[in-house]
Amino acid sequence: MPVPSAAEPVWRQFEPKLVTVLREGYSLARFRNDAIAGLTVAVVALPLAMALAIASGAAPEKGLHTAIIAGFLISALGGSRVQIGGPTAAFIPVVFSVIQHHGYGGLILCTLLAGLMLIAAGLLRLGALMKFMPQPVITGFTAGIAVSIFSSQIKDALGLRMGAVPGEFLPRWQAYFSHLDSLQPATLALTALGLSVILVLRRWRPNWPGFLLALLACTLTALALALPVDTIGSRFGTLPAALPALSLPQIPLDRITELLPSAFTIAFLAGVESLLSAVVADGMTGRRHRSNAELIAQGAANVGSALFGGLPATGAIARTATNIRAGGTTPMAGILHAVLLLVFMLALAPVLRYIPLAALAAILLMVAWNISEVETFKRTLSAPKGDRLVLLLTFGLTVAFDLTVAIEAGLVVAAFVFMFRMAETVEVSSGLQLLGSEESDNPDDARQRQRLPKDTEAFQINGPLFFGTSGRLDDLLGRFRSPPKVFILRMRLVPMIDASGVHALKGLVTRCRKREITLILSGLQGQPARVLAQMDIADAGNVHLVGDFDAAVALAERLTAPAPLA
């Protein structure tokens, strides 16, 4: 468990940054900057929230409700000054799958459970553990999510006349190809228009709200030319101009076990993406976020979103970066972004029905490209074999199956790759060379071996002694032509030992006792010394623990000295 620094009280880890900002003093000038940034982010979030909801298999207003409620709570309670929260593209595959298999009620339960998991993770101070997530796993499932988002938008991008889109990757594309003859040229033209507007503005006017202007261009073109294309209104009707009422969902206990894997995936994605976003924000602002407070805020936001019938939410990297570039410096920018989104929804609900679905598909196609991390993916393909295996496995499982399987398999394989590499770095040597290799050419090693008394042998372990390396001790005694009277095992370069390592040492102790060999363990560091003491390694009479090699040699000299004549 991470230990807080001595300069910071434990409770400060959970204090929202909003409280910190208000304690420092909040001026009118800061409010003005935050208001401009909040407006800028709200303009970006308006079309994106609806597009993400539709891609997830939900009604567009669900995305707006999530951005408003969860966005407000993440900024008000979070551990980052500039984090912007809401629905994100990473959730699309898992949310689509949950809705397809368990209905929208199943998603509400998953979101609620995920929120409670995140709150528990924050209270247990697990925020710092997120930094141990292997990069190939993150890159693999992010790229897989990008492919899934891209494939989910083909129907609306081309205007295919088909029923429900299959959730699985291969059946989905089979269905697309079987309905290609129903492609609508007007829909394809609007998709191309939306992509063109986004790309042109990104190239020539990067500070302009490209998503919103693409949405306006497509909507006005469709209305002016009376194009026969699907719109929000034709598929979902007029959006409600109000937030849903707070409701406590019924929790069927028999479904909790069934939905736990999906809830864990949502919690995992929310935790990882929010903390990654906070780290990116720290790099842009020079500030430091409070990871545990951020996890609690993400949990509260997901619980709040579930209680209002919304979608899962997390910190959004792109919207957070937009907030920073627009001048936002405190959580008030995120709060104002949520308030302004509410105003937009109340004022524009009757008009939003005219937005073509092709425009939202164009936005999500661009989002898929943005999160694909093509350059990072290519760089990781040139990494060592283990990392490439983890990357491709996670990517393939994300696309072909689902995120839960992909993340679990990616983490397990990454753990085995790590253990294999750690085992490869551990040396058990008579000098500094690996056991079985040529004798060391280091003069210091030679001098140390010359100091050994008669009938004494010494070996050194270099690296952690854990379950992946403990087998190195099994045949140590078999390396000797004739058994020594004293065996010194130098452990000053062993930073840690686990129960498997202790078990291997006890096996060595037993074999030494059977051969009447006295075992001396020298130079124990703090953690190994504590563990060996707790597990009573020295209970056997033929084991001695000494501070360093000099003490071990002196003890060996006494133990091998000839018995005095009677």
C-alpha cells in the first residue's frame, strides 16, 4: 500500500482540488478564465457526448446526461485541477456489449458496481498502483477499442439499410458486406463532408471547435438539400429538454455475479483512463494530481450517473487538454462546462433532432483515429518479443472478443513475461558470473575466493529470490566435486525474497544438514532479513546469519579449524 509523504497528512490524499483552490483564494480573473475554458469544452463535448451514446447503443440524451452529471462530480470532487470528465470512446465496446446482452438495466447495475469499486480503490489508496499497468496492455486495448469504434460506425457512415448491428467483430463485417448494395450516396457524402471539415480545421484552424462545426455543416447541408438521411429525430425522436429524475435502481442479487466481469472492466477503464488523463494534465500544467481523490471522484461520478440513468464516465484526455489550452486552471472550469452543457441541452433539445447520424459517425471515425495511437503501436512492435506478444494478444482479443478477456489475458501474460525477465537477471555465482559459466576474471573475486578457509565454498546470489528464480538453489550442492564443511551463501545483492524463495532456502538447509554442511547466510538486506526471521529460517542448528562476507569468513575459519589435541 502506498505510504503518504511525511509532509502531507493522510486525509489530504482525499481532499478535492476544488477545496484546495477555494482555500488559496478564487479571484474574478480566474473565474473569467475558467468560464471561457468551460464554454470551449462544452462546445466540444456537446456533439461528442451524443455520438458516444449512440455508438454505445444508447439514446443520445444519455450521453448528455452523463457529461452533465458525471462531469460536474468529477470536477467538484476530483484530485486534479483541470480534469474534464464524461463519457469516453474507451467504454463503447463494453457498454454496447452489456446493453446487447443484459439490456439498459444491466448497464445501470454495472455502472453502479463500477462506481463502488472505484470508491473502494480510492479509500484503500490504490491510486498509485495504476502506474504499474504495462504499456503494451494499454496500447493494445486502446488500439483494439479504436478498431471496434471504427467498425461500429460503418452502418451510419454509409447509410446501410440493415437491422441491428451484430456485436461480434467478424459477424458485424459479414453483415456489412451482405448489405453493401443498400449504401446511400447522400449519407456517404455527408460523412465525407464531416470528415473533411474536421481535417481542414485541424490543419488550418486547430483552435476552432472542429466537431461542432462539422456537425453544423452536415446538418445545414442536409436541411438545405432535403437529403434523405437518418437523423437523431428519425431514429430517437425529439430529445427530452430536462434531466431525468433521480431513481434508485432495483439490484437483482442473482445478476451481480453475472455482471461483475463487465463492472470490473468499466471500473478498470475508468480508473486507468482518468489517471492517465491526470498525468497528461500534470505534464501540461506543472501541477500534481491526487490519485486517490481522483479515484473516489470517478467512483462517485459513476454512481451518480447510474442513479440518473446515465452511462459510465471517466476523465477525458482530449477534453482535459482542450480545457488547459483554453485557459482553465481550476476545477471550476469543469463545473462550468457541465452547467453550460445543461443549458445547451435545455435550449437546443428541439433542434438537435435534425442532426444527421452521418455527422456523428464522422466525428467518431475521427475519434477512433485519434485514440488508435498508431505511432505508439508501431514503436511497440519493435520492442522485445515479450512486449510484442502482450501487445498483439491484447489487441487481438479486444477486437475479436471483448475488453474483459483482453485485459485479463494481457495482464496475465505481461506478468509472466516480467517474471521470466526477472528470473533471467538473477545470478547464482561463485564469483559474479552465472553458475555454470567460466570463472570470473574480476581480480576482486579471485582475492575473495583465496580468502576462503579449507573445506569452505562460497556462492553469491544477485537479484530477487522469488518463485520465478527459487529453482536456482535446487542443485547448488551438486556442483561440488566433494561436499565442503562450510557453505557461505552471500545475499547482499538480494533486494527481496518471497515465500517461494524462503521455501527454496529451507530445502537447501535440509540438504546441507543431511550432508553435515554448515550453511552461512551473509549480508542480508532489510526485507530478506525480516522475512527470514518471520519464517524461522534459522531454527535448524546448521544455519548462521552474519552481517557481511568478512564475518562469514571468520566464522568459517572457526568452524573448520582443527580440533585441539587432548
